[in-house]
Amino acid sequence: MLYCSNPSCSNSFNPDGNNFCTNCGLQTLTPLFRNRFRVIRLLGEGGFSKTYEARDADRMDEPCVIKQFVPQVQGTAAVEKATELFKQEAKRLYELGEHPQIPRLVAYFEQDKRLYLVQEFIEGQTLLEELQQQEAFSEEKIHQLLADLLPVLKFIHERGVIHRDIKPENIMRRRSPQPPLLRRDLILIDFGVSKQATGTVLGKAGTMVGTPGYVPLEQMRGQAYPASDLYSLGVTCIRLITQCLPKEDGSDELYDALNSRWVWREHLQKGTVSYQLGQVLDKLIQDYVKERYQSADEVLAVLNSQQTLANPKSPQIPDQHNKQGSSQLPLTVTSSPLHNLTTVTVDYSQLEYLLAAGRWRNANEETLNVMLKVSGREKQGSLYLEDIEKFSCQDLYTIDQLWVRYSNRRFGFSVQQQIWQSVGGSKNADYRIWCRFGYQVGWMRNKMLKHIWFNDLTFSINAPTGHLPCVEMTTIVGMPWTYFLFSRIKACGM
């Protein structure tokens, strides 16, 4: 099929071999954009653009999305504003780089005097589509939504970007074969109206952008803050949990305009919401900026503290012994989202980001960094055996669960400890036992003789089960570390 790039043409596709579009007569039909992208089908169109699914010939026909700039506005000023927003989306995607929950920018170019943006194709559906096909979100799904998206907002806000249009249509659930609580499957899309934060105001006054029914008061007046995104996230949550969306005529069942207050509890579709979650949602959607949470970190801290009070005992990972020493162990791992973990002492957002992105070597280095922080050994740059003997169980559990979750149970300290026990390991195990363990997890070239040096480790998801993390004090994996670490894991009930 050949693509007609005339944005006014209602017939986008023509049979191969045509020299002219059968509808509008355009002479230049496009088999490949920039000799690289082949359009497959129209996905949708909005006020600024038409969106197509395409294939990237330079990347083995990898699926991608092409946005063609097609402003449906009148007047020079309006067109210039629309053009600015379209260019801004490409710029923001480029600046935000490779975050696993933000679509990756593939290309941005001009062809035949028209602008195009190419980004990663996300297979899945928006939360609006999910709401329309299913029922109102449960409290558990709202918790998962907050746990998934708050770290993304933290990421973009720390880089000076405010999204300014968070709503169910701009949150996609990636289609994945994994159980939903073992992954971060929500993707934040459409950065076309995002704002670069500047100075203390974090956004100059100007034209209001965003979606009525989701934007806070200050954004209607042309200003945006990180707390503005948090407001829109809170409104998104109450709409998903009540199934009440803004009406086309501007009316809104959830907002009492006469008394300037949200009345979302009166429209709950699934009984009641816990007092704790209700408190969080109410503070997210306060009209005045100063009365809201000011950062994603602040919301996560409250969710963590609530969960700690509700479940003061850390979740346990049962010991699983495998007497044959198979590398495919029957692991049983808790599937709680990150906000269910017991309170920890350091920030793990960078480690989680690296693991989610599959950057295993960087994640391995960051694991050592956070362990040094927990032990107060940042200046020394090394951990001592006594540090391992008294290492915080909460932090050890958090590190382990992040590795287990994002490796699909291949890597993690608890995985290594189960392999260690399966070969007869204990604190008093001899050198031969350690060699068996080292060989099984890929730290030795044979069962008794040759060690793998640190720089020769395999930093890939295809490495042997239990191969990572390997945060050694020296360049070679050492037996004392193994003894003390696995002893600590056992003492922590993992």
C-alpha cells in the first residue's frame, strides 16, 4: 500500500503501483518515509495530528507510531501555537530519554513541508478504554496506579518537565504476558502540552492547556507546578473508581461547583474506599496548590507509612530447597507493588529505573551504591563483613524484591540463597561447596578451579539463574561475602 501524505485527503492509502492518489490526485505517494518508515494503518486523529502505526525498516520492521502534524485550527497565531506544541512533544520525549514508562522518541523530521514525529509503539489500551470495557477500578487497582505512575512523575519533575494533561486517555496499560503485580505496565503518553519548568514558579503564565475536568485552577490561569500533575492524577483516580467522566456539555457529577468541592464518595461504584486511601485522594485534589502534596516523593512516603502501619511485619519469601541443584528453582515471591514494602532508609528509585530498563550492569553498580549508603560506608567505598552481619532487613528485602521482580525471578539475593542451600551451603560450608555454587550461578568456569573475574561477568537477562547481583568488595567474587550475606538473608526471614 502507498500512503497519501496530504492531510486533507480522506483516502490515506492507495494500491501499490499508483502514481496518483485516487482521491485527491496527489502525485507523490509515499512507500517509505525518509526511506525508512512504512505506514500500516491509521490509528486516530485529534486536534493537532493524525497518528499511524508503521514499521521501521532500519530496525527489522519494528512497530512504531508516526504522528503527522495536522492542526485543526484557524488563524496564524493558533497554527503557530499548535506547531510549537507539536515540536515541544518531540523535544520533551528526546530530553526524557529512555524511561521504560515513557514512549521512546525514534525520529523527528520534516518531509514535503510537513512535520512528523516517530515514537515507540505501545501495544495495549488506555485506561479510558479499560474503564469502558470493564467496571469501575477497585481500591487495589488505584493503589497499583499510584505505585506505577508516581515514580514516573518524580522522574519527569526532577528533569524540569510538567506533563499538564494527565487523564485516563493519556495512560496506557502495556499488554504483557506477565502477572500485573510483577511489573510496571502503565505508560504515560502524550507530552504535547507538557511544560518546561523554569525558576521557582515552574512554568510561566500563558495560554491554558490541558483537559477540562482534570486541570487544576492554577493551570486554567496558565501556570503549572509539579503539584498540578499530582492534582490531575488524583482526579484521574476518582474518575476511575467512580466511573464518572466529565460530560461534553461541561457538567460534572463529581464536582459541586456551588460549594467548590469534590463529592466523589457519593458516586462510588464498589462500596467504600479505605479511610487511608481516601485521605490521600482528598489531599491530591485540593483546589489550592499549597494544600496539596508538593511532590511525588511526598505521596509515596505517605502510602509507604500507611502500609507499614497496616502490615508492620515484612512479607516473607519462603525457603525453597532443591536437592538436585537445578538452576530452575520453584521460587515463590511476593507480588506486592513497591509501595507495599516496609519503610526503607535510602532512595531506590534509580535502582528501580535501571532494572526496569534492563540495564543490568548499571543496576549492579547501583546496588553496591545503595548498600554502601545503608551501611554508612560511602566514603570508604567498600563493605566489610560486619556490615553484612547487621545489614537492614528492610533494605535487603527491598533490593532483593526489585531484582526478583524486574528479572522475572531470575536474579536476586533470595534466588542465590536458595541455590546456595540446594548445594549444601551454610555459614560453615567448605570451599568445595562454594565452588559448586559458583559454578551453578556462572561465577566459575569449572567446578573446582577457575574463577570468573568481575569484568567477565554476564550482564544480561540470559545469564544463568542467580548470576546477578554480584556486588563484590574486590574484582573477584569472594567466598566470605557469600557466607555472611546468605546468613543475613536467613536471619531476616527471607
